[in-house]
Amino acid sequence: MLDSISPQTKKTRILDAAEDVVMSLGAAHLTFDELVKQTGLSKGGILYHYPSKKALLRAMVQRMIDSFEEKRLRIAEEIEQTGLVGVKTYILASFEKSDRYHQSSTAVMAAAANDPELLEVVKEHYKRNFAEIRAFGKNSVLAMLIFLAVDGVWMLDSLQLCTLDEIERNDLKRLLLNMADKKNN
């Protein structure tokens, strides 16, 4: 029965299970034996897709980034195309993140922080973000301020240090969106 599952579905199943393990037990407890239990796949089947724990963690980091960027693209299609659109999509996608996203991204980023090679994926993502910011020209400082504020909230949320209530969070989001709409002409 598992043989009839597509390779992409197997990869997704493995990544989902790995995320669950990392969220509940921590990255140190992410083992192929645990993934066998969680997925019902053979160890060889898992190793075929992810030949090492590092490859698996790299795929988890990449999936987290890809998911965020896909959300930004979806939002871009839904919002008014005024002001700093790329910044607005960043704000909206960041504030739309679920508790599960925060839990999994925190756990994955903790693993990445201990491995410089895994951090390379994140560094590349931020290089693209800052290139996007610099493309705003005279609005780049405003865009940078907004990006950094949004990431600051994300970091505090990830570390469970953010004490903003829902009203404050919505007020902050609204202020940042207004700033992105009032670019310097």
C-alpha cells in the first residue's frame, strides 16, 4: 500500500513527521527510527529521500521558507497594488502565521542555529529579502525598518517573549501596513 504513494507524498509525510518530532521532543530526538514509527515507511525509504539528518533538517528549513514565500505570493494576488507591495505581503504573511508555524519554525531554527551549514539556507533567504528591500530605492530605509520590526516580533514570538495582546498585535500590523502604503514619493 505504501508503494503506491508518490515520492512527493512520501517526502511530505516524512517532513510532517519530522516537524512533529522536532516540535514535541526537540531536534536532538529526531532519528530515522522515530520517523519509521511516525510515518510507517521503511528506514531505507526515508534514507532514499533524506540520506542524513542534516539533509532532512535542511529540507525542513527550506520548506518553512518556501511556505512563507508562497503565502506572500498568494497575498500579493489578493491585496491592492499600492505602496510598497512586497513589504505589505511580508507584514501580512508574518502576522498570519499560525501557532504551529511558530512552534515548528522555532524548533527548526534552533537546530539551524547550531549548524552553520543549515543557517546558509536562512542566510540566502535574508540576502534575497535585503536585495528586495534595496530595490525600493529611496523607500529602502522605510522598508528595512518595517522588515526588521516584523522579524523582531517573529523572533520574540519564537522565544515566547512577546507580550503583545491581540489588540496590540493588530494595531501594530495596521500601523506597519499604513507605513508601507505611505511610501516616500
